[in-house]
Amino acid sequence: MTVSLAPRIAAKRSADELRALAEEANLALGSLTDHEASPAEVVRWVAENFAPEATAVACSMADAALPHLVAEQLPGVDVLFLDTGYHFAETYATRDEVQRALDVRIVDITPEQTVAEQDAEFGAKLFERDPGLCCARRKVAPLQEALTGYELWFTGVRRDEAPTRTNTPLVTWDERNGLIKVNPVASWSFDDLMEYAADHKAPVNLLVGFGYPSIGCEPCTKPVAPGEDPRSGRWAGLSKTECGLHE
């Protein structure tokens, strides 16, 4: 059973200090150049400049390649799981396996309202009528609140996922959330991710093997055909392509 834990609150450096660190990091790591640092080198930079309790990993539980990569150099790191109330059973099972298999601390981030409470206020299936509002309430706002206790967060954003992510840097200042955002696997492909998970025996959501390369909430995630955009199964049939966490 996974225990819900609160984020650890650490003393934070000022926004100006952190913003300057992010700028220095991109130069030192060769972000978006032919000499770009490897994912492990990016994590090493973080481990050398930040206390473990000041860092967190956001993970959708499609796979645990990123938490494994970070925990190799930052053991016991907080892994933030956005428990929207709409996840597949396989996603919850992956979360539990990550807690068991890796040296990490799972932190369940929950929205202000349960699904039933949201339905009572906005009507059932808000995700169909206004998916942007549903994501804002169940993902964006809860994560923003949780991140206030950290100086830096890791994400699994990759440049090959969507045209909007093509120029993703390794390190950036996250103005909206007020901390540094690190994308160590930005240069990796989906195959690179799966190869790393296999080589290091990092848990992978069972749905990945059934045509779900990108996994979000169950009502808004469909399988995709081989060769299709891996994110085409998210909000299929809608103009929406991002939940808002990385916009």
C-alpha cells in the first residue's frame, strides 16, 4: 500500500539566485548544442548544486525511467504523483511498484475537490465539456501548490513528443511555479526511454505494451497506432494537446 506523504519543505534560495543558476547550467551543460550533456550528467549537476530535499521528480507513472535516473544520484528523492482520481488501475499499480522497487519517496498530490465534489459543483464529466478547466483544477493547481516547497523539479518532457516541445532546454527557469525546471531526458526518444527502463529494470506501466506510449487520465487517453504521434491518444478528437503543466 502506498502512503500519502506531504512534500518536504526546504529553505529556498531567492528567485534571482535560482534563475541565474538555471542560465549558468544551460551554458555548462551545452543545452540544445552538439555537445549537450547526457541525462546522467544533467542529474549530476543537480546533485552537486541542490540538497536532495530541495528537489522533486514529477512522474505520470507511464514508466519509471526518470525516477530511476534521478534516484541513482539523489537517493530518497520525492516523486510527485498527481492523483487526479481518474487514473487507470494500471497506473496506480505502477505507482506502488515504483515505491517498492526504487529508492524514492512517493508523494501523492491530490486536488482540492474529490471527483464527486467536482461533479456536484460543475456537473459530471467536466473533462468532456471543458477539459482545460478539468486539468487546471485536478493537475495544474495542485502541482503548483506542491512545488512551493522545492527549488527544482525534474520532468520527463522530451523534444520528440510534440512540435510544441521541439526546443525544450535541459534546464529552465519556471516562472509560473517559481523554481528551476530540469528536463534531463529531453533529447531521448520513446525507444531510448524504454531501453533505459529495460536495462535498469525500472517499472513500466502495463498499458505501454498495449499501445499507450503516453498515459494520462483514463477518460482522456486512448491507444495509438504504431508510427502515430505518441501523444495523439491524449484528448483524442479535441484541439487540446497539453494539460497545462508544461505550457
